[in-house]
Amino acid sequence: MKRVWIIALAPLWLGATCAQRDLPTVPVDLSVLPEVSYVEDVAPILDQRCVVCHSCYNAPCQLKLSSFEGVDRGGSQAAVYDSSRLTTQDPTRLFIDAQSTTQWRAKGFHSVTESPAANDSQASLMFDLLDAKRRMPTSSGEYHSEADDLTCAADTDEMAKFLTKHPMRGMPFGFPALDDSEFTTLAAWLNRGARGPSAAEQHVLEAPSAPAQAAITKWETFLNRSDAKHAMTARYLYDHYFLAHLHFEGTGDREFYQLVRSTTPSGEPIQIIATVRPYDDPGVASFYYRFQKIHSTIVYKTHMVVEFGDETLARFRELFITPEWLEEPHWVALDTETGANPFLIYAQIPPESRYRFLLDNAEYVLRTFIRGPVCKGQVALNVIHDHFWVMFLDPDSDQTVLHPDFLVEQAASLRLPTEEGSDDRLLQTFSNRYRDRYKRFYQAKSTLYDETNPDGLGIEAIWKGERPVDAPVLTIYRHFDSASVHKGTLGDLPRTLWVIDYSQFERIYYALVAGFDVFGNLSHQVNVRRYMDYLRVEGELNFIDFLPANARMETLKSWYLDDRAVEHVDAKTVRFERGTKIPYRTANPKREFVELVVDNHILPSTDIAFDPIGYHRDGRETPMPASFETHENILDGFRALTAPGTGFIREVTSSEANLIYVRIRNHQGTDRLFTIVINRWHDNVHSMFDESSRLDPARDTINFVPGTVGSYPNYFFVVEATDLPDFFDLLENFDGSESYRSKIRKYGVNRANADFWAHYDWFQARSDDADPLHAGVYDLNRYYSLALEAERTSTTGAP
């Protein structure tokens, strides 16, 4: 039996003056794995243990391990998210901005699998970090994936210096080490040259299935017709679907495609046109819309599914091809400035067609700016409250849809900051030019409604949906530095609500998604963030317009506490003169309106009803049950936990744990899964600075949702059914004492827990099984950061 003894990092430490100390050797028996396949052996390990942190724009060092192309590209010392960037950065989107190893090296990416020394095939950066974790497998202290003292070492010398200073920061970062078989498999793969899929395996990864190929042929034929009507329709669809994971009817649950622009027509290999925005000039005389199979590991935070079938194609023809357009269909030139204004570029297409398309895709479109690259980190997300509901204005009541000339006339006031591109002038960072344009549009829109609906709007003006799949009401959660969108009404009556109309919906999308460049400079990103302030206010004002006139200012000011810009505003300034056609009967018109919509107006087949756990009609409270023998007892226990700002809420939010997945084991012969969602109170969200001063932990609230919520779990709790009384006591009565802290250590799965990966695997598998079409790998970059000695011996065993 041949045994290879790898002296990890030995040559590196000898060459580093700060690294003089003895290191233990790590034996790796390669003979047990005579052959290692990337597809069969390596990729599953990367998916289960590495992709959880290395899969997206915020992957440490831009190292994306969700495909071999990402592994081969390697890492970079250039950060994608840089709030101080003065000039735009060259984009580095995997599969788009470079197509070969050589091209990525020219962009500054370095290998993590290659050895710099011909006689030491083990001295790769990946091996160094995996081996460092094996030698010091126990985590302690704090682990923040975006901390300033981490490394994106470009070579083994830099890595040696880093590990000398931080010997406990091997990979997986702040989590338990790989088990022996996983480590040995990766070591053998690295030792043999870290080869990727064979040509045959790569073909299987990239080739569409037979049903998908038939669908692709049909759809590419539709999208690439040369007449202006089809061409402009295809352009509009591409603008809105370029981030979608498209799933064709009749194909497997895990087969997805992206819509791209290519220089090559159907039947030829795709050659992607790498523009920053979907509406940028492609720089070629002709191009084609193509469907490219996604063969990377699906990660939940970017997995936004849109299903394409025969009914979808018929719907597009009904909305865009059959109707008479407002102008003779004609091609409009592509460029960044005009492309950023959909009200000009698509003026020939009836607004009703565009709005009904957005409503058909409401959940997806909202997800694009909640899960898209703009919404990373709390700086980007602090423009919204932690919990609110969204409704939509019915197309038959939207006067900007019914008067299509209005939007064209207001096109100058509807200009978006994204028209400046990615490198806006720094002197214009805090300019009020877009605020003033927005103000002019809002006043003009209000005048239009004064003229057409002087008595206000009735309940019929709220879109109720047309099909069971529609989402006429959506819940949006902000989880401090991530967010999620859900069909229906989760939680109790939220503090704020929006009603979105067509012009607002389109502007949100083109400002935060189609026109946003994550690689753009400071001015670009700040101006987009500021413009979203105006759009949020517009959605809130659209909702307030349905309330009695005498309740509107009071409601608005309650959402903007200590905001001087709102404290002294009057009803006339915000156009609150119109009445409402809703005959209110109670002293709580907000609740009355919402219950009227959900109980009596929304299309019943959409299956939208109030949250059976979180919604409390008339403030009714549920007492804590004496026992938890039945499933309903558990639900009643959650219903009883309504008091804001409890000790438990304060404890977990102090560690930025806003999203907790809870597994209840062996309850009536099954395991149950819930998510604890903590909603932080903000006096207002009108400023991007000094957010902490506007928080009030005493008013934070808690929701309990069956299944999982969000992409970034902050903590796992695992509770035996026999311990439910004790667990609910923790949730209800936590007081900070050591006895209660010990309960958190008992049920919480600390990142240093030796069985952490077994627990993670259970939660991931449960999600995959529950909804295979929409499931994806969860991200652990925001998992509870403290790895404590006292918590390493948690009594929670492996599944």
C-alpha cells in the first residue's frame, strides 16, 4: 500500500520569517481512492461543505465553488462589494465576463488548486486551508465572512503569513472540519491535478434534455422573429427575465435555463454578449436570444424560478402580439440612457400589456430586487422596514395605464439615476435632481387622479388576482442584512403596507435590477439607494390613499418617527385631499381595510388567507398551552408569544440572529420544522446613515412560520418533543440569567458544535424534499458568529 505523507505548508513556513515553528504531519492514504471523479466524488463535497459560503457575488475572495468553472477561475483580491469605490470596477461575472482560465488570470484571479512548485503537488491554497482546519479543528471566537482581517491570499507565501497569524481560520471557516473521507477525497483530487469533468461529463452537464430542447426550439423561434412587434416584445421580456431561472414544462425539477443574448443563432454554440445591463447596446449588428442550461449548483439566494409552458407562450401572444399597439411597431435603438427609461423605450406597447405582465410575475419581479445583487448587506436593505405587505393597483383603476399618453408626457420626470450608467459623477452623489423630477411626477399623477377619481378609490381598485398562481398580496421580510418575499400574508398586521401601481413597479425594477450595476461606483450605488426612498414612500402613500382622509397624516407620521422631513409636512403637500369610497365602520381603518381585502376581495383560488399562527384579529391573544402533545398545542404556543421586545428577542438580535430554523424532533412520530423570524423596529427608514440610532429593541416582534424562510439562516435550534415545555419557557421568559443562557446553548447548534454538519444536512435535505423545484443550497455566511468553548459540548446530538 502506497502512503503519501503530506507535510502541510512546510516549504511555506520555512520561507516566511514570521512562521518559524514545528507543524505536525497529516497522513493521507491515497491508495484507498485509486480514482477520483470531480463529478461523482468532489463536486458533492464542495456542494455540501463549501458552496454554503462560496457561491455568489459576496463569496469570500469571489471564489465560487458551485461549478468547476468557478473552481478553476479561483479567487481574487478585488472585492465586489465596496461602498467606497470611486470609479466603476470591471465586472467579473462567472460564465459571462471571461470564458477561459487565461482570460480570468488576466483579470487578476489566481488559482486555488494549482501548486506553485513542480515538486510539491500538495501546496495549493485550497489544500493549505483545508489542512489548517484539520490541524486546528475546534473553532473559538468570532467568525465574520466579511471581516477586515481575513485574507484573499494570492500565493502560498501570503497564505503562510495569514495562517501564522490566524492558525484557527482554516476552511470550512469557523465550522467543523471535513470528515476524514471528505478530506482524503479532496486531497487525492488536488494531488492528481484537480481535474474537472471529462468531455463526456461536461456534455451531460450542459446539454438540454429532449423535452427541454423541444421547448427551446419553440421559444427561440418566438423570441427571434425579425418583425418589429416580436423583436420589441422579446426585448421587453429579456429585460425582465435575464436573472430568472427558467424551467420548461415537462422537464425535471432540477433543470433550469437562463435567457441570454448571443452572437450565434439557434443550433450553434452560444457566444454570450457580455453587457453590464440587459438593455445595453450589444455592439453587434445582429444578435439572438438563446437559452443556456444552468449547470452550476443551485443556491437558494439567487434561485428565482419562472416556469415556461404552452400557456405562458399563449399569454405573451395575448398580451403583446394580438393587441394593437399605440404606435406602428418599430425598432428602438439600444443604449444605456434611453434603455434606462422603459416609459420611452416601450411607449409603443400598451401600458396595460406591460402592467399585466408584471402582475403575472409579481412574486418573481419583487424577488429580483430582494434577492438580486443590489440587496446585499444592511446598507442596501435599510431602505425598507423589516416586515410589510404589498398589494397592487388593479389595471382597470390605474389611471396611468388607462391614459397611456400620460406616461409619455411625464417621461422626463420618470428618468432614473441608472441612466447615468455605472460611473456617475461623484459631485452628483447627493444631488436633488432626481428627487425634484420624482416630485413633479407625483404631483402630476395626483392631479390626474383628482380629475378622474375626485371621490377617491374603492376596494375594487385593489388587484385581486385572475388565476390561482397569482400573488395579489405578498409579504416582504427584511432579515437585517438579507431579505425574502413570500406569497400571502405572513405574521401579524404589519406597521407599514404598500400598494404598487404600474409606473412604480416598472421604476423599482429598472432602478434596482435592470439598471443596477453591483460593480458601479459610490455615486451610482448611493443614487439608486436614495431613489428607492422615493419609491418606498410612493407605495406607502398609495396605500394611505385608501384610508379615511382624517387618518392619513397620522398614519404617515407614525411610520416616520423623529424624521424632520415628515414631522412638519401637511396633508395638502402630499395630496391628501381626495376622499375614499370605502365606508369605514371602526376606529382602526388600516386593519379594517386589510381584512376587507383579504377576507372578501382577493380571488379565493389564490389561496391567500391570514397567517393562522401570526395574525391576531382584534388583538385577541392565545394563552400558553399547559402541554404540547399535539401539533395544535405547538401552534398555540407560538400564537401565545406575541409580546414585543421579550428577553429572548433581545438576546438573539444582539448577536444579529434574526432568522432561526427550529427542528422539533420525534413529535407524534415525525419531525417538525419552523422558522423564527425577528422583525426589528425602526423609528423610520428614511436615511441610509446611523441606522442603529433608529432601532428600538423593546418594540421588536417575532413571527413563527412553518417551513423555512429566507436564504441565510442565522441559527439552528433542535428540540426534542419531550423538551417542548422547557423550550417554550425559554422563548417566553428568557431573562438573561445563566440558567436561561444554558437553554440557548442546549437547543442552539453553535457553529463549533462537532455535529454541526449533520444538523445542517437535515435542514437542507428537508428543504430539498419539500419543494425540489424552488429549493437551493442555503448560505451560511451569516450564521451566528460566536464559536464558544461552553457551547462546543452542546447536548444536541447528530440527527
